Amino acid sequence: MTETEQNILASLVALEQAVESIATSNPKPDLLQLFAQVDELARRLPPGTDPTLLHYLQKKSYQKARLFLEGREAENQRGNCRHV
């Protein structure tokens, strides 16, 4: 896994934790900042990055992207776009 992919994974985990805590957090987490961070890191991915990861990030399928980066691609369910 590249450093950028590691940073994307860390950002996706932070985003997921922020979403889970939103009901009880005060102040509320800044989700827009986390989304922007993931998007910026995705733009830094080099040519040759696995197209599946690029697809998940482009479609904002962040849970699927996280599972992919964690080596748990088999847990991903087929989406409406007919891609896993």
C-alpha cells in the first residue's frame, strides 16, 4: 500500500468515526473538512492505481474504499452501477 493509500485509509476511518459520533458530539465534527481531505488525497493517487479503488473514491463509496484498502474486498456488495 502506498503512503497516499495509507493516508486515504486513515482519513476514511476518521470520517467513519466522525459520522458515528455525530449524534453525541458537541461540537459536531466537521464532515466537510474530512470529505475534502479524502478528495484531495484521491487526486494525489498515481497513475496505475487500482481502478477499483479509483471507482469507489470517484463514486464516494467510502465504506467500499475502506474495505478495499483493508484487504476486505470480498465483503463489498454489488452496487447499482453493477460494479462490486
